[in-house]
Amino acid sequence: MDRKLFLKTLAVTPFMTQAMKLGELHKMTTHMDNTGKMPVLFLGHGSPMNAIEDNEFVRGFKKLGSELERPNAILCVSAHWETKGTFVTAMEHPQTIHDFGGFPQALYDVQYPAPGSPELAQSTKDLITKTEVGLDDKWGLDHGSWSVIKHLYPDADIPVIQMSIDYSKPPKYHYELAQELAALRNKGVLIVGSGNIVHNLRMVAWNKLNGDPYGYDWAIEANEKMKRFILEDNHQPLIDFRSQGRAFDLAIPTPSIIYLYSIP
């Protein structure tokens, strides 16, 4: 997993439409201070054990948290919340969801009691014109969210909402949805995508885990190509990831990984 974050500028929609949206957003988020444009992060959360271990990935998350401007709120998109339709959590106190099995009890004991933000959830719903966004009061924060955010902001004092991935929609839908979220960045909202670029657990080389750093050729190829596409602002190959050959097919066995958005 590459710990480097990809800070990319979201493309704006035509000026007139965007100006209207920004005006509406200002009314909806008057409780938030205007800020400089917050970054967008994609964080590879890896094993749930990263939540309680001390390793290079965890140290990278902590360092990142100390360097970033403190956000007013966080909107996280996790690979572990797939729904029919698009939803955002809208409760005051989201639960800490332990959506995994077979790990030590110490991991299940972790709680991340960050507050939610019904106001931000409503603002996000009203900002999106591409689709209807539902307000959810049952989900909470799954480990794709809290296992990384807890290292960025261990005091759990920043409001966090989570947005789902619509498994019935293609990548282009999520790409365009991400563009509509761009205005939140100017209100101090840190947008976090959490997943892994390469994620094929059926092909993990378990016999290599305790040895020297190792990666299959196809995994290295897919990882490097995706990073290059992002850094070159070449988004179409990411949207058309199923047309990129065998390395991409093996690296992305299910689409939710690439749906964490191809953020422009």
C-alpha cells in the first residue's frame, strides 16, 4: 500500500451552475467557517489491525494528521458501505461498527466516539443534484472510516459523516458525484476515500507476509498505472478500469475499490 496521499483539485461545473450551488451551500453551512480549500485524501486502510498496531502505515496516518489544517468536519467514503442508492449518515452520534471477524478482542474493544453532523448531512444531500441522496440513521462509522480517522484525529472531536457507494451504478456516476462534492472543501470539510487500490484477498501470497517486501507483477503494474493516471489528471482510464487489461482485472476483482472516487 502506498501511504502517499493524492491531493487533486476537483473539476468545477459550468460557472453559472456552480455559482448557484455555492450560494446555496453558503446558506446551508453558515455554521461552518469559510476556509482555504481542504485537500482530498485517499487512504489505504489495509488490515483492520492497523487500528491498534504501530507500523509504517499508522505512523504515516498520524504524521498526516499533524500536518493537515484542522478541518471543520470530515466526509468519508468507505469501501465497506455499499448500498442501493446513495446515502449519508445523519445521526448525532454514529456508532463504531466492527464489521470484520476473527481478530483479537482488543480490536473489538476500540470505540471512536466522534460526533456526527446532521447539518452537514443535509447540506450534502441538498448540494447533490445528480441523484437523490438519502439520510441514514442506522449505519454509523465502519472500520474503513474509523480505523484511519482515529489516527488522524485521535481525540474524536471532529464531526464525521459517511457516504455510501451505490453498487448498482457505474464508475462514471461516482466520478460525477465527487465533482459535486467539491464545494464542501471550501467550508473546511476534509473528504476522505478509504479503501485499497489493489485489493484481491483471494490471491494474497500468505507465505510472503513475514519475509522481504513482495508484490505480484500484476499488482505492482496496476498500482503504478493507477497512481500515474491520477497524477497526470488522466481520469478516463480509471473510469474505464475494466478496459485496462489483466493487471487491473486482478487488482480490482470487485468495483467498489475503484468507486472510491477517481477524484479529479
